Amino acid sequence: LEMDHNVLRFYCVWDDRENMFGEMRPYILHYYLVDDTVEILEVHEPNDGRDPFPVLLCQQKMPQDPNDTPSNFPSSVMEVSENEVKEWLAPEHLGVGKTINILGRRFLMCDRK
């Protein structure tokens, strides 16, 4: 429990402008060092017209490359295990200016809210 209560916080944006009516939406990514899990929270502004449900992703382990599963892996399975994932998301994959892919969304890490 050496890393207990140690959390890395990153401000990031989801750039969805390539889709119709897409926009850049701000998020906060928490990386928990004790168990290498990730949590993503949406940042809401007053009167932004969105429902106040800020949790996009509950605290869980995320694969570094979600498309890097074996070819014989069934596509109907919603959850991957240690056997299918070659590399989990780690602190060295996170940093200002880097882009990560989570749930099919590209998040750009930035240094501001």
C-alpha cells in the first residue's frame, strides 16, 4: 500500500470535431498508482445544457491499445482479461501533449482546464 492515495490528474479534451456537430469537450483523467486503474470525469460548466453525470469511465484498468487483441478473440465479449491484453495503460503513456485512445475516443492531454 505504498502508493495508496497517490493519484495522477491530467486535464484532457476529447476532440470530436470531425463528426457532424462535434466539439471539443473537457475531461479530467485520474490515474490511480496503487492499482494502475483509470477514471475519466467530464467537466461541466454552468448552464452548458448537459445532464450532470460527470463519470464517463468508472475506475478500471484500460488496455493501452484496445485494438491489439488476438485474432481468435470473440467479438461478442465485452470485457477483456489479463490473457488478451498485451499492455495496460501505464503512467509512461500519459503526459502533456500525448494522445490516448479510450473507448474509441481520442483524448489529448493538455496542461489547462
